[in-house]
Amino acid sequence: MSTKIKEILIKNSRAIIAVILAIIAIVSINMNMSKELNFTQSFSGNSILYIVLLVIFYTFITKILKETDKRLIICASIISILFALFEVVGYSINSYMNLSGIFENGNTIFKALIKFVGNFILIYSIIVAIFNFLSKKFIVTNTQKEGKIFNKTIKSFFIIWAIIFIAWLPYFLTYYPGLTTSDSMAEIYQAIGRNSLSNHHPVLHILLISICIGLGNLIKDYNLGVAIYSIVQMLILSSIFSFSIYYMSKRNAPRNIQIITLIFYALYPINALFSIIMWKDVLFAGIMLLFTISITEMCSNTERFLKSKYLNTLFIITILLVILFRNNGLYVVALLLPFLLIAYKKYWKKILLIFVISILTTSIIKGPIFSLLNIEEGQVREALSVPMQQLARVEKYKSDSLTKNEQNLIHKYIQTDEIGTIYNPVISDPIKNHFNSQNFSENKGEFISLWVGLFFKYPVEYIESFLCNSYGYWYPEASHWVANRTVENNDIGIQNSPKFPTEFIQRIDSLIEKRDLPIISMFFSIGFAFWIIVVFFMYSIYTKKYKQLLAYIPILILWLTTLASPVFCEYRYVYSMFTCIPILVFGTLSLDFKNKENSSKYLLKKSNT
């Protein structure tokens, strides 16, 4: 190679690298689209569109390659590696329900590697661009102009509350008196005394249902009771959403952030739809938003927050509700505590006291008080979806290599001869329904020994089982039903009777389930919402707003618990994640915090460069 050619290559090395990276990214996109979206003909490799993409990606990547901020490069790389891994693994699980899409042979490994590199390039470029945009656009000052609606007055709170509530009314009238599923009817039957009370569903929620249903039946019938419940839930949830915007205003949030938040809470169709569904998860999502606001406030004004008896009392009440409204709420609270104690060593006694009071109170309620009221404990099988699914998968695919004793032990706990037939890799209910809780309670050591022993014998099956039963919570392209639009069959006369022309609402509502619409589908994706949270979590690290990370911990812990849930992609389980995104994003972008000096100096330095 001549010296002149070498000089040309060196001089244009960045452009050459950009072209290569752009081609890899495009090949990766084609590999995904041709299989998942069936674009083999309409968007084949022999398309001029790829030349357009090449020019766009080349221009974009060329700018990204000029980035010299080491902190940004590290943060963006961490996210990109994680998300690219999610894409490759999630694609294989979603397509084949195993990892054969990666490890079947040398060809699949090579394709998976291309996909990983291509996804990394795209995601890295996007993250760098987003972080640069945010660091230059969102240097928020401590004072913001107030508008007629968005201001710090209590009047503003009531106006926004009314706007959100009114925006949801068409859904209520379309699906009057409200929506109920099998879980809803189970709670109603407990509320009216037909079935015995169980802690499987939160007793506080059943109490609320009992009041609403009883009042409706006293006046007219159970349909009116469901309608009263729907209105009460709409009022509670919309008031919490309004309060979050009011809180933003009090913390000097830019008006555009408040407007976007209002649009999201009022017009995002799932908010309206969920507001009329009788699920414990809906009110829990509102409680989690209040809990997140409390942590955010603690981050922004620690001394004032912890010295205020009023705020401490509200914080304790919020913690109690988090624990009492969902069984996994205890994990959220308990696992948050050590992080708070480490972050606020100066106030460790006060923080510890608040949490001890809260946890002891709920322990008394769930212990002696529940026993006194003959409230049954939830079945242990509800917490064993992961091991049950793993044992079932081993029985289905590796039964020939299992010993007779191993097979007998599996069937001792999963009591059916049709495990291989009924096993569903993404939903544990078919297996869970045959689980013998009594045998487990009497032989926990034996069960654990069996489970651990088979893990070392069949690690791949265990890993694939876990991934199949959880990939919807981290893979954006996964899809599952969001909500039932009907009333569950029942014998107490509850039925839908629309009071409003339904076509317009149903057209909007139908977008939720159409997961093949570009861009729009991602608004209803659990995995994509999780990605947003991870991105802003990392942005807090990038801008050195370490205290703000505490506000993310409850949602991240809640997300972790869903990985062990019975369903691979259940929206209601992580509805809290969606309701809390606005306040988390606001807290991350705002500089109105005690540690604002570090972050503001960093951002100002970044914007100047």
C-alpha cells in the first residue's frame, strides 16, 4: 500500500468507520424487520430506502464519533450494551421461546453478534444525542413563569383535577358501570360476604369495594355499586395525578413539562381505561406516585422534610398504603431503607424510626388484627411462579433424562400427569393451578433441594424458563393484552350498559392493542417504559445528581418483583412505572435540588463546550 493511500485512509478514517458502522446498523435492522414485521418483500434488502438510511445514519454517526466527553461515552456505552443485549435475547425468546435464535449453531451466533453490534451502534448514537440535547436544553432555573392554569395556587390543583376527570368521563359512559375481570369478581364476592376474606387481594381495597357496592345495592343494585366504585376510583386517581402536577409547579417546573404531563395523564388512553377497572393495581399505581413524590421531596429538601411532623406523618401513611395495597409493596419499602440510610447518614435515626413505625404497624395489621378478623393468608404458590415454571420446563423437555425419584418429586408438588401439555412458557397459571401448597409447606427443604439440584443439572432450561416468563418487562417488542373491556360473567346482575356513543372511544382504545403501529405501539410497551426509566436513571448519574437516584429505587424494585410474576408481560403489574415516569423525569431534569451545585456546574460546563 502506497504512502499516499495510507495518508488518505488515515485522513478519512472517521468517515470510513462511520460508513462501516452505518452498514452494520442497517443490516441489523433488516435482520429484525424481515422476521418480525414480515417486510421481506415490501422492505427487502434490494431497496433504495437502505441508501437513504445509509446517508442518514452516516451523518448521524459521524457527529457522534466526535464526542470526547468520557463520562458521557461511559454512561452511553453501559446503557447501549444492556439494551442491545435485551434486543438480541428478547428477539430469540419472543420468536422461539428459547435461546436457539442465538446459540443453535455458528450461523445463529454470527447473526446474533451482528444484531448486538448493530443495536449497540444505534442505541449508543441515540443516547449520546439525547444526553447532549438534555444537557443543553434543560438547565432549569429556580424560578419559572406562572400561567393561569399552571401555577402554585390550590385553585390550579382543582382546575387540573377537573380537566383530567372530565377527560376520562367518556370512557366511564362508554363502559358503564365499569369493567371487572375474574380478579375483580373475586374481590366483589368477598366484599358482599359470599366468599371468606383473603389477604391475596388487599383487604383495604376489598373494604372500599364493599362500601361502594353496598351503597349501590342499598339504593338500587350492584351495577350502581360498580358505577360508584368507578367514580370514586376516577376521583382518587385523577386527584393524585393533579397533585403531581401541582407539586411540579411548587418545585418550579417549566410550563412545557407540566403541559406534557397533563396531556399524558388526561389523554393517555390507558389512564382513562384503568380508572374504571376494578383492580387493586390501579390505586396502587397512584399510591406509588405519591410515594415517589415523597422521596423526590426528601431529595430536594432533606432537612425540611425530615423535621416536619406533618410531612413525616404523610410519609408514614404513604408507606402503610404501599405495603397494604400490594404484597410486594413490603419489598419496595424494606429494600429502599438501606439506600436512604446510606444517603442520609446524618438523619439515620429519624429515617429508621419512620420505617420501623410503618413496618411494625403493617405487621400488626396483617398479623394479630387479620387473625382476629379471620382473614386468610394468601396462598404460598403465588410467590413460586419462577421455580414452578422451571420444574415444569425440565419435566417437559428433559423428562427422558430425569431419574424416577426426580419425576416423583416434581409430581409431588405439581400434581398432574399432563405437565408437558399444560405448560405455558409465558404464563404460570396452568401449572400454578396444580401446585400442592400443603406438600410445599410441609416439605420446604425437600422442594428447595429438588429445585437447586435440577438447576445445576439443567441450567439452560432454568435460564430459558426465567427469560420466557419475564421478557415482556424488558423487551420493548413484546406484547400482551392490556385490559378486558367487558364485565366478567357473574350471577349477581352486573353487566355493561353503555351511556355514550362508543365508536369514537373504541377507536382510540383499539390503538392500545394494535402493537404493529410504528412509534405509537411503543407508547403502550412495558419494555420501552422501562428503557425510558433506565435512560433517565443513567442521566442522573451522568449529571452527578446522585441523591435523585433514590426516587428511582422504589419503581426499580417493583419492576424486579414483576420478573417473578405469573405472567410475562402484564401491564397492570407495572402500571406504577407509567404513572411515575413524569415525576421521575422532572426530578432528573430539574436543578431545584440540594445537590444542584454539582449538577448545574457540570451542565453549564458541558453546554459551554
